[in-house]
Amino acid sequence: MELAVLHFVAAAASINLAPSDAPDEFSRFPAQVITAHAQPVIRLAEHRLFRTRIRQGMVSGINFAGHFTFVIVGCGAGCVNGWFVDRQNGRIVDAPVGGEEFPVLRYGIKPDSRLVKAEWLPRDFPDPGEQCVRQDFVWDRNEFKALNSPHKAACEDEDHLPG
């Protein structure tokens, strides 16, 4: 299955997916992709604030863990908020990381996997191409669980992202 890649530019939020050598990591956390069409149930004030963007993001269809649509919204220069909408019941789940504390955040997801790979710049902003901060999460029934602690690693080169 080919992964779609969108790039984060300035305040425009998007999804960056994992490097091409990562399918083995994603396959460790399989999910069966189903057909489901529930619309988001907007209950919280934060979700109401972004309700139009959340609803617009639903057109991308199921793109995570077999029955979620991941929607991301820019919240300023280099800032991203994200929500996973369960297409079975409309429940909105906050992304495990997001907001101003995670500058230039990129996510890696697949429709048939429960793995979320997150990468962002450290607060001290190293020179481009040096160190990023990475952390992986897995969707486990009703919540995200961290698979590792945030750790520094070489930033993924845009050329290594599938296109």
C-alpha cells in the first residue's frame, strides 16, 4: 500500500509519513481497515473552535488504525494540533503530541497500522538536518500508549519520505 505524503509548510498543517524502510515497524501493530462513516461528535470547546477544519479533514477517509481519520490543523507558525476521529462512533481523540511544545511536528501513520511515529524539532532549534526529537505511540483499545521516551535522532530527510 502506497503512503501519501503531505509536507508541513509554515502554518499549514499536514501529515508527513514514515520513511520507506519503516513498513516493518508499522506491520508490528496491524489493524484491519473497515468501512465506517460516522461524523465527528463535537463536544469539547477546543473541538468546537476547529469544527470546520475537523469536518473538512474527514474527506481524507480512514487513514489510521483501520477506523480513524487523522485530522491536523495548524495553530501558528510551526505549530500543529491533531485529532483522530473514530469513524465507527464519531469520538474525537487528541493526538498523543501536538501544539506549541512540539515545533514543526510531523506524524507517520498508515491506515492498516495502530502505530504513530512523531518527529519534531527540539525547543533549542538545532541547525537543519542535525537532531530532531522522536517518539512512537501505539493505539491500544481506547488510548495511545508511548512505546518509547522522547529521544533525539537525526531528522528524516524529506528525500527519504515516500511520495
